Amino acid sequence: MAGLIKREDIDEVRNRTDIKEVIDGYVTLKSAGVGSWKGLCPFHDERSPSFHVRPQVGSFHCFGCGESGDVIAFLQKMNHGTFSETVEQLAGRVGIELHYEDGGTGPRREETGRRQRLLDAHKISEEFFREQLTTPGAAAGQKFLSERDFDAEAAAHFGVGYAPQGWDALLKHLRGRGFQDEELKLTGIFSEGNRGIYDRFRGRLIWPIRDLTGATIGFGARKLYEDDQGPKYLNTPETQLYKKSQVLYGVDLAKKEITKTRQLVVVEGYTDVMACHLSGIGTAVATCGTAFGTDHIKIARRLLRDDGSGGEVVFTFDGDAAGQKAALRAFEEDQKFIAQTYVAVEPTGADPCDLRQKRGPEAVRELIDSKRPLFEFAIKAGLKNYNLNTVEGRVQALRVSAPIVAEIRDSAIRPAYARELAGWLGMDMEDVNRAVGASVRRNRMPKAEEPVRGGAGHAAPEQPAAPVYSRPDPRDPVSRMEREALEVVLQQPAQLTPEQWQAFYDARFMAPAHAAVHDAVRAAGMAGATPSQWVEAIRQEVPEPLRSFVSELAVTPLPASTSEALLRYCNDIINRLFELQITHLKAEKMGELQRMDPAGDPEGFQRINRELLELELRRRALRQD
């Protein structure tokens, strides 16, 4: 049974993982001062580095696009994995055994070891196939690629290889690398007969199928010889690693471009993916022997960050009946996306590989540019089933088309398509609007199984609006002072003395965003926390909209080039904050003094004067530090 990873184990993974070492695998970092590094952001295009990493506090922040967080968040964003998957991956990297809540379990050690052996077998197999493609025996495979204008460089980029003819070439190779037959049976790369196991792929061109992390988990194989009695394409069967409904070919190469451009292009085959990428469509992927379904949508939404802020999915299909059927099947899944869905159909039936070969890369780009909304395609495909020359045919077509128009999420576009539908049907606009409006109302009605909100006949009470935090003005001296103090407290908490900590806790912050972070610092508690735990605790305490701001404060380079200068800077900033607080307190006391009657309350008058003198002495002492 799967369980939640224990919080202390998550903290241990975070503490034991060097965030710079992890990010170095994706970003070229250069020193940006004491304990600070910067580079070009991997999450958006930029020419000047605005991506900062501060290993001591375990945080990153991009001042360009706002992406931020700890090492878990970074790896999760890069590999598009779940939180648990990412923690488990990092735990394996630093050798931490994870424990789970409520008796739940993660992957057992033996399962983890078995999975790694399977991954190793696939990696070695891919290398074997790629080497075989360069041999004279792979002439048929070389010819296949050459005829489609794929050169050796393209083949290497996509990891294309060749499975030699014969029954045990790969089997012997893996046995020679120390793999046992019982292990190899689990890979899906071998078939089993009366005499034992033998190579599943023989005399075929091979494409490695990889997951989001780039690990090879299966293979797709294309028939090359007439005497091959197998199917044209043969894929790895379902295994512990390979679930065809959960993988997209090319996603390892496309994921960065998909995330950056917020576009995903779905094509039908391995060579189509290659043709698209080589034509400048670096967002292309393909399903592996199955229709684009719910599990694929989950992957797509993670890559697109499908949150309503844009993004598009473009399906490419042949113009024949099978292609239209596939497009309509994709339309059935459309409502599971927030991103806009489109279809690009090549009327001649040419796929992207054919287009690139016959008409060049521009034709592939033109195909994608010719995309049209999937709901428009679905409407027109439905209209073809009715005789629009008759009243009955037009009425029946309206009945099936109106609900499609009603499902268009953008209320500004919906009326325009209602007008288009009226024109396609040759019907009165009022009749079409009435039918669409009725479908919209039906879509909005609660389903029978939905509970009535807010009790009998009453709407549920509205939730209070989340506070909006405007960005503090850096030109305001008080705001700038508050920010610099928070930067010191987040990045160098050990520099504060107990007296300074108490004074910091008692301080008042004027900017709402700064005040919220100050409250989070007080709530987080410093006792026993490592720097990375400290920042993460504060991140978790602030309201969601301010978590990126906390990361920004945690990685902003402090203006000091040596450890001694850093200590002086921190002490100076904290003292200036306290001086500012003393100034606020003195102003309040002076106002209180002016409102008092010295004759009516001589003791109170003297007390406030003493407090003012104490505040002034404290202010002068800070000036002397």
C-alpha cells in the first residue's frame, strides 16, 4: 500500500541533497558572490542570467519568471514528476531509506533494485542497438532512414538503432554483461519458447522509448524485411517499467520546449516525431500503439502546467476516415484539458514524415500552423452525417451540434461559433441560439448525484477572498530596509544574537508582504533547523502567493565579498532595522506625552520621559556598534 513519506525523512532528503550539484546537471552556474550562484533560467528564455541559487539555504529563484523553491521543487519542475516520486529519486541519490505514514510503504528495497536492473538492461540494450546500426548488417535499416532524409546525426539524436537478424544476438550480449535469464524475462525485450528465451526484436529498426526523466523503458521496432511475418510495428509488451497508456514517445526530448512554449503536438508515429523536431516543431510526441487517452492527458497537463493561463494541444491526423475517427476520439477527451485543443489535418493524407521528405520542413510547419479548433472539426465532421438539403436533416444536425458549441469554454468565442453554425446549417440565428442556450443551461445544472450546496434552497456561503499582496516599493526607504532585514534573517539566521532575535520578533513591518513573512519567521521557529529547513519552514508558513517571494529573499545576493564583510553587513542591517523600530516607538511615545496632562498624571508623565530616554540611549548604542 502506498503511503505518505514521513516529514522527517523529507527534511533529511532536503538537507542531505546539494541543490547546486543537482542544478548543475541542468544549468551552467557561475559564482555571484559569497555563497551565491547564478545562471540562465531553465524555465524561460533569457539572454542575461537571472536564475539564482543559494546552496546554504537550499533555495533557487528566478528574478525573470518567478519560478522558485527548494531542490525537490526544482527537480519536480524539470522532470514533471510527482512530489513523492521526486523525493524517492533524491533519496536514492543520497542513500536515504524512506519511511511512510500509517503503515504505508514505498517501493521496497528489492523492488527498487529490480527496477534498477531492468533500467540497466534497457540502457545496455539501447547502446547495443545503436552500435549495430553502424554495421554492414544494418544496411536495410540505414536505407530506410536515408530514404526518409534522416542522416546519422538525426539517428543518433533520437537513439535509433538496429536489432540484428538471428535469435540471440542481444541475449548473448546481456548475458555477457552479467544478466540472468530470470531478470531478462521481466524486460519485455525477449520472447519465450520451448527452448528458453530469445530476442523479441530481430531484423528491425529500433526506437528507444523513454520516460520523462530520459530513462529508456521500452522499444518500438519497425519491420524491414518482407519475410518478417510479424506486424509492421512491434512494441515492448506491458512490463513493470513500460505501460503504453502512460508513455509518450519523444517526451524526453520535447519536455523542455513544451514547458517553455506551452504547446504540445501529438503525431502518430516515431518518424513523424523525428520529422517534426527536425523541422522546428520541438514539441512533438507520439503515443505508442494506443489512442491518446486519460493517462496521456495527465502527462500533458503536467508539462503544459494546464492551469487556465494558456497553452495548446495540437493533434495531427490523416485526412482519411481513420484519421477523422481518431480526431473525434480525441475530442471526447477535450474537456479534461484547460488548454485549448486543436487539430491539424493534412488533406492529401501525408503525415509529417512524408511532408518533410517531399516538400521540406516548411510544409511540416505549415501543417501545424494550419491548426483549427478541435470543436470546429467535431462540428463539421458531425454535419457530414446529415442531409442538410432537408429540413429534417438540418434539425437533426442542430441537435447534435448545439451541445458541442455549448461546451466551448470561452464564452466570448461561443456566440461566434453559434453564428458559424447557423451559416453552415442555413438556419435562422435565433433558432441556433435557442438550441445552444438550452444546452448551456443543461451543462450548468447539477448532476443527480451532486449534493445541494448550502442547505435547503440556499447557496453555500462564499469563501473569504484570499488577501492580495502587492510588491513592496523598493524606492521607499522603510520598505527597502524591511526587505534587507528579511534577506539577512532568511539567509544568515546564525548571525543574530539572542537579543537581536528578540528585538526582531518584536519589530513591526509596514509593508503587508513583509509583515506576512515576518509572521512566518516567528511561527517557523529556529530551534534545531538547518538553513534549508529554516527557509522551507518559512515558505510553508506564508500564504501561497508569497512562497516565491520567500525564495527570492532567500537567494538575493548580499553585498559582501568576504566572510568578514558579510558579518559586518548583517550586523549593520539588523541594527538599522532596530533603529527604525526605535524611531517608530519614540514617535508613539512623543504623541502619548503630548496628549497627557503633566499635572493630572505626574507619575505617568515621568514614566514616558524615562522610556523616551531609554529609547534614545538604545538608538545611540546601535550607532556605536
